Amino acid sequence: MRVIAGTAKGLSLISPEGYDTRPTADRAREGLFNILSPLLPNASFLDIFSGSGAIGVEALSRGAARAVFVDSSGKAASVIESNIKKTGFERLSEVLCMKSDDAIVRLGNISVKFDIIFMDPPYGSNLADKALSLIADNNLLKPQGVAVVEMERRDMPPSCFGLCVVRQKSYGIAKFIFYKSELSA
């Protein structure tokens, strides 16, 4: 797995061992960032269920100003920190080793807002539903910001009061669902 574009282009990234982490395929990642590219310069980026951190690192490589990585696994958090160090993005990054729900509430309590929120929960789980609701309840998305959920292509998009689906795009078995605040959509 490598950084696809930007200042860290070509650098290889490591992934946690085992089957708990499923990195986003390069083709899907490239498609995702082609869609997000207008929003990336100087963006604040939240990567939930980070795994290896490849999505947040790619965002930083392509011009995001800051990224917060959230994963409940200590093994994943260690890998994320290694990938951040390897790419030289330590000053632009923060890693929170905690459950997604706790991290979202914590960020909401300190009034942090993001231009882009990406989450890649385990396929077949309902974790995206709860995370989206917490994101809306804690007002983590900036007015023109976007939240993106990666899920299995055949699954129905989570619905959430306060956020509405504005786009869907599939790549292989993966599907990205794009949400905006109902007030800005």
C-alpha cells in the first residue's frame, strides 16, 4: 500500500497484521480523492476507524492542513503513528486511540469542526449509523463540509437526522456515501 499522490507520493505504508483491518483499495482511494480534491486544500480531516491511517495520510499528502485519526485498536494506533512519522506529517496529525463514539463526543465537547470526515467501519456493522448520528448531534461538520462513509456496495446507506446523502460512488465491492448537513445541502 502506497501514498497515491501529493507530497508523500510513492511512500509505502504499513498495515496492521491480521484480518481486523481492511485497507481501502488503491483504485477506490484514487476515486475518492478525485471527488474530494476541491475540498482538500487547507482542510481539517477526521479519519474514523482509521486502521492503517492511509486515508488521512493521503489527505495530508494532497494538501489537508490537519488530520485527526481515530481507532480503538492499540495495534492500529501504533501503525498509524508509524505511517505518520514515515511521511513526515507528525506536526499536522493527532491520533486518538479510543472508541469512535467516545472520540466524537470528546471532539464535540471542545468544539472541533471538520471540513471532511471519513469513516470506514467494519463491513456489515451498524457502527456508521451511530457515528453519523453522533457527528450530527455534536456538530462536528463545518457548514459546507462533507462526511463520507465507506461500506460494502450491496449495503443500504445509513440514514441520519441532520445529514443527508448527496452522492454515492462504487468501486469494486466498496461504495462511498457522501453526506452534507441538511442545512447546507
